[in-house]
Amino acid sequence: MASNIEINQLSHTYKGGHQVLKDINLSFDSGVYGLLGPNGAGKSTLMKILCTLITPTEGQVSICGNNVTADPVSVRRQLGYLPQEFGAWRNYRIEEVLNILAQLSGMHDKKIRLEAITKALGEVGLREIADRKVKKLSGGMLRRLGIAQALIHEPKVIIVDEPTVGLDPEERIRFRNVLSDLGLDRTVLLSTHIVADLGGACKEIALLDAGKVVFQGPPRELVQAALGRVFQSSITEAELDQFEEKYVLVSTHVASNKIIVRGIANKNEIPKNAEQVTEPTLEESYLAFMTVDLQPKINCIKERICN
Ligand SMILES: Nc1ncnc2c1ncn2[C@@H]1O[C@H](COP(=O)(O)OP(=O)(O)OP(=O)(O)O)[C@@H](O)[C@H]1O
Ligand SMILES: [Mg+2]
């Protein structure tokens, strides 16, 4: 049986000739999946294509068996999309927003609609504050309201673009938990460039770089691929410049008169006297993956990912 999201030989060129997606082949079944990549990699473009907001220039994309180009109406029925802003709803209460949006999406039976709203609010943990006005919600509550509206019509696929930007750590964890619960019987695809936001909740990660998929697999495979390339070393201040030129440094901190650095090296080229890190973090593994040919890319990667 086909997966909930099937992407075959997808390429996209914007008007003006800028090709931003190149021969993408991906499939996502139920579970939470992360779409990861630096700024400009093409994540939002891919998500907009999945949500039928952009028509791709080449290739096939289907959601639950429906082609996004040939049958966008059926696709939208299977799909929940988290919009970034709820600005226009400031003076409405949570339950009012959901009631109106549910009616707009065709749920005309009041009893069914109210049941669906109560269920969705329960799933995102907003039931107790259903009468609170949107303008009084925190950033994280707003994102959860966004998820609730995406859930009302019980879609099989939920697409969330950069959901955790601007959230504090506590809300971030809460949001991640909501998504992983939803992923139990649906496909949840979320994009981010905050690597730590994916972590354990994610079944698989797809890495996009300059419009191409450079990796798809479980997070532990990404970590596996980084083994032997992540090091920790204790150096002097005088050595720091040299290290910064030669390696991607992930962290530096001063301990008495030494500097402890963690960094990424090319395969078999970790510095003398450095210790190999046997359990790299997901972020370090991502950096290692994105710096296969370290030297030419080093500065640009630092700018794009470490900031
Ligand atoms: N409407 C458009 N017309 C032309 N080019 C566009 C358009 N939208 C995006 N692009 C370009 O397509 C490329 C990919 O953009 P996209 O927004 O998909 O990247 P992204 O991975 O979501 O980046 P970010 O992490 O910054 O959100 C970028 O070079 C961007 O400038
Ligand atoms: Mg984007």
C-alpha cells in the first residue's frame, strides 16, 4: 500500500528560472517526520506543494493516494496545515475560532462540530481555557490552537512549517509532545532548522540541502554516520584560531587556563590528542553530515547553521 505522503521525481522551478527543488523522492507513513535543512534549502516550498498552495513544475506528489495537482480538493480533505499567524483572530475566543473555522471547512452539523472541537482541544491541551481570547494566549498556546484547527476534520496528514520558532524551552517540549501523540495514527511532517527540536520524537529525518535530499532515515543513522568525526579537545588560546580555520567548532568553553572545544573534522582527521566523541548529539551529527567536504564549505556552513 502507498504511504500517506508519496513524492516522486519532484522538481520545482519558480517563475524567473530559480530551481529550488531537484528530483526529490520521499515517502512518509504514520509517525512524526522532520524536514531539516538550512535557510533557503527548499523546506517551505516543498510543504506548500504538499498543501496544494504551489503547483510543482515536475514530478508526482500524492497525499493518501490523491494527486496534489489533479485532485487538490481531495488532498485538502486529508490534510491539516498549521498557519503561522492567528493575528486576525485576536478578539475571538479559542472555541469561537474553532467553531468558525470548522464551519468554513464544511462541518455544518452543530452537534458533530462541537464534539470535534472538544476532542481537538483535548488533544492539544487547551480544553480548560477554551473561553480565553486569542490575544491573551502565549506563543506556544497559539501554536497549539493552530494544531487544533488543523485537526478538526480529522486529517490523516498534518503539515507544520517551523512550528517552534519563538517558543520558550518549556512550550517547545510541550509542543513536541503534542505532535508525537498525534503521530501515533497520522503522518505529521514538521520542518525546522532547530535540530534539537526533532530528537527522539521523530521517526525519520529528511535532510534537504540546496533543493536536494541528502539523507532520509532514523535520527540514530544520522548519528551513526557522524561517528569518528566529532571530537573534544582541550587547547590553548593560541591554538584556537587555527582550530577555527580547520574545523567546525560546535562549542567552546573556558576551563581554568584551557579552552575545551567540541568540533567536527573530516573522516580520519580529528586533531592529535583530541578525544573522539562516542555519542554525538543530533546537532553535531547534522553538522558532520552537512560538512562532508569540510574545507570549502566551512565558513558558509558556520554562518547558516550555527547562528
Ligand atoms: N515565490 C518565490 N519566488 C521565487 N523564489 C522563491 C520564492 N519563494 C522562495 N523562493 C526561493 O526558493 C528558495 C527556497 O526557499 P524556501 O522558503 O522553500 O526555503 P526554506 O528551506 O523554507 O528556508 P527557511 O529555513 O529560511 O524557511 C530560496 O532561495 C528562496 O529565495
Ligand atoms: Mg521555510
